[in-house]
Amino acid sequence: MKNILSFLLLSILALTACKEKPITIPEPATPKRRVLVEELTGVRCTNCPDGARTLLSLQSTFGKDNLILVSNHSAGSFSFPYPDSKFKFNFPEGQAMSDFIGQPIGFPTAAIGRFQLNSGQSPFVSASLWAGLLNSEFAKDYGLGLFIKTAYNATTRQVKIEVLMDPTQTLVGEHRLSVIITQDSIVDSQLDNGTKLKEYVHRHVLRGVLSSPTGDLINEPITAGVLLQRKYTFTLPDDTWKPKNCSVVAFVHHGGTPDKEVLQVAEHHVVD
């Protein structure tokens, strides 16, 4: 009798242990709004470091994960490297991206989500306008989730990139996807308020453009609840491209004239 009771007790315990627990599926969350700031700069631009410091301060205010910074060294002759520069930050695709956005009036300058204060006016604006425009941009909601996945091969130095677009609202009109590579914490020469610094720390520098400089056209309808996917590959050219300091930045934007506003942006490190 004792053996029978023991068997029944063990059977009940086994059935209880094997019973499946219900999986809780969370409700879809409102996409987190992030804002892209594209700083136009150059190693020979003496006032540009002031702008860079202002942007870092604003990033601290709004949050590093919310405010995505990109420094595009495409400011004409200001961006030509010095004879002793170890890096060449200016390159044709970066210049093409800058030209697509618009022309600067003075420096320091940056495009805040590529928003135009007035139709026909360049999105590149002076530092005095940055904070106000950022407040306006963060208040907008385009109902678009944007996510990046990366897989890095240390042997081949190739990074595979997957960009996922998850709209919670149906969007109409022309939309484009731009995908770029940035690199942080690069030590090299920079003119700073009249003084040439040989060990200036360059932040979030645009190093490569994987899509078209004007963005890849999204041909499919952007429909609420329908996930869109794009894949890219990129090989870090040499050892000066430090994988731990490189990031993928992707953003969805309008591509018309004059409207080029960025709806959503995401950033993800090449190496997790």
C-alpha cells in the first residue's frame, strides 16, 4: 500500500511539473521617438568644435539613446585633411549626402532631423536654433519603429546588417532608407578656436555610406502592422576602423524636394 501511495504522489508531482505555463505576449508598444542630428564639420573648421561640444551637451540632456549624432566631414575646404593627419574623413559619398540635404550658411551648423524652418531653406541651421528644433522634433510621432541587428565576423571583418521597419501607422508618400557607418573616439588633428590640436577626439564620424547617399527608395507600402526588412553587408577596410567604436545608423526619411525630413532613426554597435 505504501508503494502504491508513493507511486501516485510521484505521478502527481510529475504531471504538475510538466504542465505548460501560459506565455504572456506583451501589447505592442508605441515606437520610441529618436531624432537624428547631422553635423557638418571639418578638421580645418575652427568654430566647429564649439558646435560639437554643444551637441554633446544636448545629447546628455535628451539622452544618448534618443539623440543620434553624426558628424559629416563634408564642409568643402574645411574638411581637407592636414599633411600630418592620420585619417581622411571626407569622401565622395559623404559629400553627396551633404549636398542632398542642403547648403550651409555658416559654421557651426547641423541639420535637426533634416527639418526645414521654411520651404526652400536649407535644413542646416546655426547652433542657436538646435535646442528649440529638437524639442519640436521629439514632440512628433510618425508611428514607426526602427530596429537594427548586426553580426560581425572578426576574421573577415565583415558586418551583416538587418534593418527592420515596424510601422504602427500607415504612411503615405515617398520614403527612403539610409544606412551609414560611423566611428567614435578617433584621435587626430583638428583646428579648435585658432589652435591646431594634434590629439583632438573626433566623435561619431561618418565613415561609410551603405545605401545610396540620397537613400534607398522604399517601394513597398508602409502599412500599419506590416514588418519591412532590408539587409546590407559592409567590410571594415583596415585596422584604423575599430569595430568596438563603429556603429550602424539607419534612418527613414522623405526624399522629395524640398521635404527630406527624417521620420525615425536607430543606432546599433557593430560589436555588441
